[in-house]
Amino acid sequence: MTNFIIWIIFGALAGWVASIITGKNRRMGAIANIVVGILGAFIGAGIMNTLGIQVPQGFSLMGFLVALGGSVILIIVTGMIRR
């Protein structure tokens, strides 16, 4: 249960920072930030693994940066699709 709560907090933080970077912060709520952050972590890790870069498991600065990068990509691609 504790890991689940940590994942939610980690996802919310990554999604929130990504929404600020992309200028979408005013349109996104807490739930959207959590979802974007968690999905962004999967997207970022997938991209890194495809490039052959090992992403450390667990919560770390590198993990946050990977989740942040994936979240920014997700927000940008979603915005392009919605247009």
C-alpha cells in the first residue's frame, strides 16, 4: 500500500512539473497530473530502454527525470492529436 501511495505522489509531481514546462498547468487538475506522470514514467522508461540506456528501478533523480521527459512528450503528443 505504501508503494502505491508513493507512486501516486511521484506521478503527481512529475505530471505537475511537466504541465508547467509545457504551459498546460492551468488546464490540468490533480488527477490528470497523476495519470500523466505515471504514464510518462512508462513512456520515458520505454524510450530509454529502446536507446539501450538502463533506467534504475525505484525512486531516484534519474527516475524522476525519465518520468518528467516522458510526461512532457505525452502532453505534447496529446496536444498535437487534439488539434
